[in-house]
Amino acid sequence: MKKILSIIIVTLFITISAKGQNFFFIGENSFPSTENFTLQSNSDKSNINDLKVAFAKDGEKGLIIISSKLTNIVEITGKLIIYLDDGTVISCESRVFYDNVDNIAISAYYLMTEDLTKMKTSNLNTIRYQIECPPCGPFNSWEGIYSASNKGDSLIDFPTIITEFYSK
């Protein structure tokens, strides 16, 4: 009887204290992450979709991961620029991981500790990113610099998300 009661108590404790862990997969890498959040595309092009954003951990380093359903031949490349509501601008110079699977282009950029500190005090307003299509040639409708914003009915409270995720 004691064994059964002990097992029930342990099971209840684990069930109550366990929280689901999200993971983000890029190629052969996986990272503990937040869920994906959607920023609305500011482009009027029909083939440029909304941008998905997640925050992840690579050991002690923070990552911002962006993805968009595009086509299997494009990449999100170059500098990523994050604009915060207080006017702060964060530049992520180069992606560290990238992939394109199921027509979804994915890129991850490291965030410095001071970048995360800024993002904990001011909400993310807009992300500016670049799409390249190496095999498309000169006549393609994909390449360019685009932006997506945290606006409208889908406004996301990123300072709370970032504070909670990186404090674990």
C-alpha cells in the first residue's frame, strides 16, 4: 500500500511540476525554445508571407529564429535588424544556422546579453530581414529586403516572453 501511495504522489508531483518543453529544429541541430509567434508581413507581394519568430537557447547563448513559408529555393540571409518600441535598434550581423525544409526558410541569429536586456524592457516592433534566391537569376520575385511587424489584434508581449524564457 505504501508503494502504491508513493508512486501516486510522485506521479502527481511530476505531472504538476512538469512543463512542456518546446524545441526548434534546424538541420541537425535542436534548441530549447519558445513557441512560434507570428509577425504580420508589411509586404504587398502575395508571395511574401508572415514571419514566424521564436527565441531559443544554444547553451548560454540566446538565439532569435525567424522563418517564413516561401519556396524551397530561397534563403533568409544577411543582417537581421530588430526595431523596438522605444526606438532601440538591434543588429544581428550574420545568421549562424539556416535551413529550408517544406518550403519554409529558417534562419537563426545570436543575440548578445545586452540585446536580450533591451528586449526585456521594450517590446519588439518590427523585424527587417533579407531574402535571397541564388538559383532564381535576375528575374525573380523573391529577392529583397522585407519587414514584419508586431501589430494589430495579434500584438505580442515579447518582454514578458523573453524574461520568462531566459530566466529558466
